[in-house]
Amino acid sequence: MGVPSVEDFRRLRTDAGLSDKAPEAVALALPNTWHGVILQHEGKPIGMGRVIGDGGTAFQIVDICVHPAHQGRGLGKRIMAALTEELERRAPATAYVSLIADGPARLLYEKFGFADTAAHNSIGMYRVMSGSAGSSGSRPEP
């Protein structure tokens, strides 16, 4: 349990093919983790996942990743199991839990009860801040 260091967070994301985040942004974000999971191998972080949210009505699962050298061994499933178990244990029954499923990761998330929002007449939307207040980038990237 817990959260990685800023350096380990950034390394795990980029090694797993996710976008990098500015160190200043990561330093602000990590302490606001509602629940985090870190998997280690020989003392080094090789996988992680976090739950963020307001603690009562809304939660989001983010930053699920496993280092490529350790993928295909069920570690993503272990991370998701730990996160969802904590949500079931501590989150109110009426809480809304969301996530963004990239590519085939949706198959993993479906095993934990997540469904496409479009089936419920909803659509997921996002916006990435582009660096200057009030402007938006030409093509946001999650």
C-alpha cells in the first residue's frame, strides 16, 4: 500500500507506455491519494495504482501500470483487486467510481464490475490543461 516517490511514479508511467507528468504536478498529486497500491520486486516498484476522489461521493481509479518486464503475470489484476477491495471496504454504498480504460485494459476492468458508460446513456469526457490559464490544447491526451 502507499504511493511511490515522484521519480518512481514518473518512471513507472513512462516505462509502461503512459504519458509522463511534470514533477511539480506529481508532487502535488501523490499526497492526495485516497488509497494507493505499489507492487515491488527486489525492492524496486514495478507496478502501481491509485484511487483519488472526494472520499464520499466520487472516486476515480488512476495510474494503473505494470513495468513491461513484469506484465502478463496477473499483476494488473492484483492491483485492481486491492483497489476495489479498499473501495468496497471504505467507500459509501452510493459512491460513483470511474476510470478511463485504454485499449485492451477494458477487459481487465470489466472483470471488476466496470461497464462502458455509453450503455447508461453517458459519455466520458476529459480535458487536459495546456499550460496557460484559460486555453485548451489542440488535441488533449489522457
